[in-house]
Amino acid sequence: MKDFIQNEATRKVIFIGLAALSLTPLVSSPIALVLGFALAVFLGNPFEKHLHQYIHLLLQISIVGLGFGLKLDEALHAGKTGLMLTVVSIATVMLLGYVLGKVFKLERPLSYLLSAGTAICGGSAIAAVSPIIKPSTRQISLALAIVFTLNSIALFVYPAIGHLLNLSQEQFGLWCAVGIHDTSSVVGAASKYGDEALKIATTVKLARALWIIPISLITMFVFKSKDSKIKIPWFIGYFILAILLNTYFPFMDSFSTIITSVAKSGLNLTLFFIGSTLSLQTLKTIGFKPLLTAVLLWVTISIGSLLYIIH
């Protein structure tokens, strides 16, 4: 039996089977993540070397698909609602990250990666500022491992707290967009809570992701790197285009439900892929001080934004 499971072809078949299962309504977003993680721990990921490039592409395509479930007035309202909270939370996290980095004597690039990842949009923000601050491969891997681990926890914790506090769909969607690092987990947690929460969370989170641009410019100044390039999240433009098509072209009403349904399935598959890249070996590389820094940043933004939204 052991030899059967360790066979490369068998592992690939099991991986493909679980990936296909993640596309069905039988599997929710958190369960898809757990399936991927369980696969990585017990069997190993036979496609790990090639998977990372597809994760970001599939996530972007899924998010654009979710745009077909929104109308322009809904998007504008959600963006306006979360603007002040976005500005204050990003500034607070970046400043607190700098202070904690000094207190715990973390390497400056690692501290900055954790701050940017927590403040804006997780792995996307880390990928955007990395070419500017030029961290080591180890520092990038460490920051990504910590962010993805906390994302995985948030996917389960946030909906549970939301129901416990009887948060409305609007409140929960806004809280997800501000408090959870990565867009994949934001959309996953919000979709589990409800359709209205999903619309608000997606819109506010993508508006928040645009802050990658000013943060990158500030990063160039702070790290005095004149030859660095800013990585702009162009897929957000396609998300806006999807909203405009759904708003001003009535014939899209016939297709929007199908497209958003497919997009949600794509998101589940994305989370399965993300889970399959998280192994125990990766988690063991996380040091105590970087993890404590990231947790303190996350707890601060989670509790602070929740209190702001409730009161």
C-alpha cells in the first residue's frame, strides 16, 4: 500500500481527483484549502514546481469573473465605504511593522515584507515590493510562508467570529477586506458568509490592492532604489471592465450568474492549490520573532478594523 501511494503516477491521479472535487459544490473554500494541505503533508505535491505560476493566474481570472456579479453603484458604494478605513489601516500597519522590526531586531527587508503583506494584499504586495527592496530568497519565502499560514487560519476564524458577533453582510465583507491578508482568503471567507459580503469584500479588497502603487513609490524612496520597477496589478482593470459590462449591457444578465458560479469554483481550486504548497517542512522554517511580528500586526488590524466597523 505504501509503495502504491508513493508511486508518482498514483500521486498525480490523487492530486487531479482532489482538484476536480474542489470544483464541485460539495467542497467549500476552507475545505478546499484543507484538502490541499492534507495532500501536501501525507503524499506530497507532485506538481509543486510548476504550480506557483498558475495560482496567481487562476486567482486573477476568478476575481475578474466575480466582477460580473457586481453593478457599478454597488462597487462605488463599497469602495467609498472602505476608503477611510483602508487609508488608516495601511498607515497604522506599516508604522507598527517598522517599530516591531526594530524591537525584535528583524532583518529590515523581512520586516518590510511582512508589513506590506499585512497592510495591503498578502502575497501580491510581497511580490510587488520585493524587486524594489531586493530581499534574499529566504526572506521572501519566509514572508510568504507566514502570510499564507495566517491566511489559512483566517479562512476559518473570521466567519466563526462574524456569526458569533452577528455581523451584517456589509460589516463582515468590509472586515474581511481589511483584516485578511490575501485576496484569495478574503473572497473565500466572504463567499462562505454570504453573497452580499462577497460583493463588498471583493470590491474593497481590490480597491485596497491599488495601494500597491503608492506604497511601491514610497518603498523606492525609503530604500533609495532608482532602477526598480513597480509591479502594477493590471487585472484589477479587467475586474472593473467586468463590472461595467454587467451594468450597462442588459444581455449580460443571462450569463452573469453562470460566470460568477464558475469564478467561485475557480477560487476553490486556487485555495486547493495554495494549500498543496504548504508543507510541514515549510512551516518549520518560520522563526518565532518573524511569526510573532506578523501575528501582532494581524491581530492589531483585525481587532482595530472590527471595532471601527461595529461602532
